Amino acid sequence: HILMPVQIYRLRLFTFLSTLLVKELLMGLEYAENGDRLADFDLYSGRDKISWGSLKDRGAGRANLGKTAREKLFSRLSARDRERLTAMEHRLLRLRQGGNNG
């Protein structure tokens, strides 16, 4: 792996959802349909980092857990939102492969 500088964004989220549910939603957004990891979202509750390990089933690796979280997330979205998210994923994959960003 070649280390490259990346943009870092910090968001504050105020919600009644549990930290584990928010972590699961974020993990669902990290992976594309083909299993490629598109992003890395870290979740903190106060000063504590919420680990993906607290979500894992026995024997399930991060990629499998991300795939399951993605399926669960997509089942909660409207058809229009699923299409928009899929289009964004395809655009990111094209950009990653050096294609145009259209």
C-alpha cells in the first residue's frame, strides 16, 4: 500500500439511535455492492471509539460484516435512495480506477 494524504471530515451527530446501530449503518456505507471498501468511518461516543468488533458475529470478518450491514441498510432505504447511493458508489469506483467522474 502506498500512503497518500486524504481529506478528513468530522461530523457531529445528535440522535436517539444506539451507538451500535449508528456503527452498523456506517459500516454499511463503507462497502460497495462488489465488496470494495470505499471509505473508513470511525465512530466516537464522547472520547470512546466504537469498534466494529462489538458488532461481529463469531467467525465473521470485517468485509462480511460490512456486506451484511450494507444489505440491512439498503433494505431500509426507499428505491430512489438505493438508486442514488448505488450511483454514488459506481462513481467512486470509476474515480478510483482512474476513469472520468461523470
